[in-house]
Amino acid sequence: MTQITWVAAPRWLSSSLLALVGSQLMVACAPADGTLVVQLSTDYAATDFDDVCFTLDDDTDCTSHLAVQFGQSFGRPVRIAAAEVTGGLHTVRLALSRQGEMRQSRQVSVRVDGTTVTTVLVTRSCEGSSCSGDRPECVAGQCVPAGCSPEAPTLCAVTAGCTADSECGGSECATARCIAGLCYREANDAACGAGSYCDAFRGCALTEIGAPHVTRVVTFVDATGAGSLVAPAVALAPSSGAIVASQFTGVVDLGGQTVTAVGTTDAFVVRYRDDGAIAWLAQLSGPGDDLLTGLDADDKHVYITGTASDGASIGGVTFTAPQLGYAVALDVTTGVVSWTYRFEGDGSAIRSTGNWVYVALDGDSGVITGGARLGPQLVVAVLDEGDGTLSGATSIADVAAGRSQVHAMMSWYGAVVVAGTLDAAATTSTDLITRGMGTDGFAFGVRETREQSGITSLAGDGDDAILAASGNALNEWVFGGYAGGPVDVGGEPIAWSAADTQRAAVAWTVGGSGGPVTLRYSDAAGASFVDGVAQGGASRVYLAGASGLDDLAMPTTGTAFVSRIDADGTESRIELDGPGLDVATDLIVYGDRTIYAVGVYSDGADLGLGPVSSGAAPTAGFLVRIEQ
């Protein structure tokens, strides 16, 4: 190592020469001119913006534009512009816009010294943020100094951020990243396969989408003629396939394995592989009515809820009175029971949010949870995901029971949105919009802390109901159900042409943080309803239900439908129709490419691959796989 020793300057070294030497040293230390390369990395999908405007220093107009291609990925840095600049401090700004309307912008201060690369991080969580002072910019929901970038992490000055990727949440195709103490989702298109791209929050989506068409049909047929299925439900299985659950009577062939009801009504849960083969099957059976009304699944467990008779059992676990309601977690790979919990009160819906499992209970006679009685009201209980122990319970906004019922639950930032119908005349909550006539639809957010907040409502002069709900990590929600005439959605009126007594299908979306409301579907031509909803990429909405019903209370004929509603309102529809009552009761979507829908069909109905028999019974159940 060379050692440098400082010595005093000789007396003969003039002050002017010292000044010259000093100036040369300053020149040597000054930042050099060079090329400034500006990159963009964002967790927005390319469907959310179509233009990137690059502005340098004090320019008021865009220095350059980048036109974004549909499906283009920006999870990893993408070069936006390069400019020859002088050495020193410069300011770059990127603005993301769609159809001329700016979505979000971000400014970064960067010191140029020769060729310099800077990456501008633009994150969804900063929409609507307000930062100022010495932290004027926002990244990953936090206010940071203007110099914060992946190339200058120390300038981000995050005091209580992440320290490892494992502390951040990803998605089916997005990798969790911790960058300079900030959580970020890096989209990975390769995880979605050919012809697809990754939306870091919505999941995989097709770059080009075609007309939906049925590619596989599985039927649930009772050969004895005495059996039937009631409103089958379907849930996503990890990576592929489908999990189907229903209550049934008689003897039902599930496509390779048979279940036989022991009591009046039994229930089953079956996991199908992607090729239609059965991976495992579990049955809830007892001497009386054993009902299954709620289904959900994650990468660890399948969750079911409902009501069990005294002595009913599933997977070797036996239930005894007086508790009637139940929650059961089964291993998603094997179907073996992991844990159970019992309630007084009927379970009606269930949803896992990672650490917690929420169970909605219809408590006409009150609900006992861990020794505490709540009711008679609608109640949400919170269980630990790992072992099923009770964390707590809360009444839903003083909604009286009776005609009130929870029909659907969806995840919402570690909490849930509870949706259903309520008896408008019996509701005391001021957070829900009702007209005090018949039943109205409601959606209410409930957190693990039992904190509650109103989300949306469906309120008219007739009977209205929310039957289905779905949400994503962007706080975008879609609801479906039926309306009995002119209605308000979240206080906003929907134009209606059907008679006040007509019950017609309706579906709408609510944007991030509760607005705006956008009507996505309405059927005012005849009696109909939406019973299942799901979300895809590019703001697509998927619906399942029935139309053309001959009777509102006890229909005997109707047509099942599965629809895709694109962002511009275009509908692509498949109808599953027979001579009797055909209903699609639920659906799930894998990255826009594959749709699974379940329901009931009449004998001779065409389920997309030709007419099928319902056996000796007038109706049977179905699972159809739809490709796009």
C-alpha cells in the first residue's frame, strides 16, 4: 500500500501556483459529462397505462415518449430514454398515463458522473399520496427523499421498512422484493406461460383473448332417480384443477367415485386434477340434514362451513349437539381433516385471508363463540388459520337476522368483505343504505380487529340481493345478484326498464377505496340472477348465473350462462341450456386462460360439448372447463 504523507509547502511556491494546482485538483474531482439512462420499473400492468412521458430538469413538455405495448412487462427495469447531459445533479420525471389521463408520476434526483443509470420506481400503493418537505416522493406507500432509487438505496432513508424479500407479499406470478427497505412486486411473465403476461396484483392474463369455449365436462349424476345436488360451489386449487363442494341426497357419481347420503342430506368436497381425475374426496354425513353452504381454499387448506346434525362425521371427526354450525379445514393435498370448530348458529360463508379464517353465521337464535353469546344477529367469527382456535367474533353492523343472510365473502387486504341480503325494515345500522322495503343487498368490510366499514349496497323498492362478490389486491371489487326493480348501487341510481316486480340480474364493480361504481351487467328482459363472479386481467369480469326463469320463487325452466365482460362492456357469453332448469352457481378463473364453472342442469342439456343425460333424476350437477 502506498502511504501518503502531507508536508508543508516550500516558501518559494507562490500563491498563484498553489491556486493553479488547486484548480486542477477541482477539475479532476468534478463530475464528468455523460449519458443519463433512465429506466422504469413498476407494479402497474401494461393494461393500466399506454404512455410514459420522460421529462428532464426544467422542461415543461415531455422530452420523449414511450408508447406501451399491450402485455408489455415493466416488473424488471425497462429503458425509457437516454440523454447526453453535463455532469452534476439532474432531475428526471416519468409520468404514466392512459388515454391521455395521467395515472401516476414520479420524480428522481440523480447525480451524473459519466454514464449513469437510474431506475424510477412507480408503485400502485402511492396513488393519491401526498408527500412534501424533505420526503417529497412516494414509493411503495412511503414518503421518501427525491434521490431514492434502487441505484441509491441509502438515499431512501426508510426507518421502519422491510429487511428481506420474505417480509413482502407476492402473487401467483409476481416475486416479492425488498428494495431499499420498500416492498415491491416484480412481475414475471415466464410464470404465466406463452401468450400471457403477469399483472403483479391481478395475476396472469392473456395477451390476446379469444372466444370462450367448453373443453371438458364432468357431471354429477344420481342413477337412482331419488337424489339431487343443491347449488354446487367451486374454489381454486393450488396451481391447477378445481375443488367442488355441494350438499346432496341419494347416490351421486362424481365422475369416477360415488357418494351415498347416509341421512336426509349429506355434503361432499372433491378435488379434481386438471385432467378431470379425482385427487381426493371427503364426505360429511350423519343421521339428519348435513348442509354445506361455504367453500374456500388456499395453498394449505380447503375450508368448508354449514350445519351438521348430531352425530355427523367427516374424516373421522364426529360432531355432537348442541353446536350445529361448523368450520372444517382439510389438507389441500390429501383431504385429511386438519382442524374443526363448532358454533351455535348456522355457518353460511367462509374465507381465508392468510393468517385468519373468517366464518359468517346466521344467528337467528344467537351464536355462542367461546362462551360469549352474540345475537340474534348476523355474526362473523375469526379463527386462527393454523389450528382453528377462536380469535374473536363481532355482530355485523347491528343487522338483525330473520330475513337477513350472508351469501358471499371475499378477501380484502388481510380482512374480508361480507355480502348478502338484509331485512331492510329490521336494520339499525346507519352505515348501510336501505329503503326499508323488502330485502336489500349489503357488503360490509370486517377486519380481524372487528373494525367494520360499509363498502356498497343494493337498495330498491323490491327484493334485492347481493349473491356473489370478488376482490383483488388493488381494492377493486365486483358484486353480483339481482334487483327487484329500480335500484341504487352505493347510493347511485341504476337505469331500469323492467317492471318493479321483475327480479333481474345485475353486476357492478367498485373501484379502489370504495369508488367509483361502474355497472357491468344488467338483464332487464326477464327474470334472472348472477350467482357467481370472478375477476381477470385487463379489468375483465366473469359472471355465472341463470336467465329466462319462468318463475321467481320456484323456477322450473331457465338457462345457465357464463359471461366475460371486457373493460369496454363487450360481453362474450356461453349458454348451457336444456328443457328444464339450468343454473350456473359459481365459477373461478385461472389467469384469464381457464375458467371452471359449476351448477345444475336438466336432462338433455347441452353443456358445450353436446347434450348430456341427468340419469334417472330430472336434474344433475356439472363442472365445465372453459378455455379462451
